[in-house]
Amino acid sequence: MNVTKNIGILNALIRITIGLTILSWSTAKMVKFPWRDSYLFIAICGAMKVAEGIVRFCPATALFERYQEMEQEQAAPDFSDGEMNTDIGQVLPYNPS
């Protein structure tokens, strides 16, 4: 899997800010209630958001983009053989004239 930047700089800064906020809140709660495991999970999620902002790569966005590309490849007609495919599922644009 090729890891390329798929989020913008403003989105990355927002992710870093929110991630550090979540991370600091959850670590403060872990100091007060060390027996609760939910704060550890929240801290890991906050750290993941900080890492996404620093690297500027979001796996969820990458999966969504890959899904969109697959949908476009399935929907695109194949005219490589020179003939038009007349599929029943092909929808023509509406022309009111």
C-alpha cells in the first residue's frame, strides 16, 4: 500500500489539535482513575489522530477513495473493442427537448 498524503494542511492541523486535546484529557483522567481501561483506549485514539495529522495520511480516507475508484471502474463502459455495449443497466441522461 502506497502511503501518500491524502489530507490537507488545515485538516492535519485540526487533527493534531484535537488529538492532543483528547490525549491530554485522557491521560489526566488516567492519573485520577488508573483502574479504568476506557481512558487508555481514548488515549490511543487521540494519539492516532495526532499521528494522522503529522503524517497527513488517514487510512479511513484512503479506504473511501479506493472504494470510490472501484465504483467508477465498475460503472465506466468499456469501449476498447470499438463497439458500444448496450447494457440494460446503463442509464442515459434526461433530455427534455
